[in-house]
Amino acid sequence: MATRAFVLDGSKVRERRERLGLNQPELARLCGITQPTLAHIEGGRRNGSPRLNRIIAEQLGVSLDAITVTAEPEPVQ
């Protein structure tokens, strides 16, 4: 049985960051990543590790569910 993958929704991350009045460098520093990495996450070009995703959610003050989409794995043939 395959497990579900949680993929960050970059637009939700950006929306919440802006609502908190944080810029990318500030949130990146709080999360221990670089600003270009955060830009790639917000742009949907990169997904964080499960640990990083939890850190981002924590720094944004939301649950992981609030900033992710559930991706069902493709069946193995």
C-alpha cells in the first residue's frame, strides 16, 4: 500500500507569508533555508522535505494541511 504525499502549495505559503507581513528573506531565515529555495517553493518549482514542510507551517502559524495539497501516488504497474 502506497502512502500519500503532502506537497506544499506555494501560493498558500506566499499568501500566508504576506498576510503575516514577512518578506521572503525573513521567512527563509526563520526556516533555516535560503531565499532562493523559498522562492522555488512558492513558485511551485520545488517541494520541501517532510521536516522542512513542518518547519514552514510552524513559522507561518498554520497546520501542515493549510499549506499542502494531498497527492495520491500513481499505482505501480
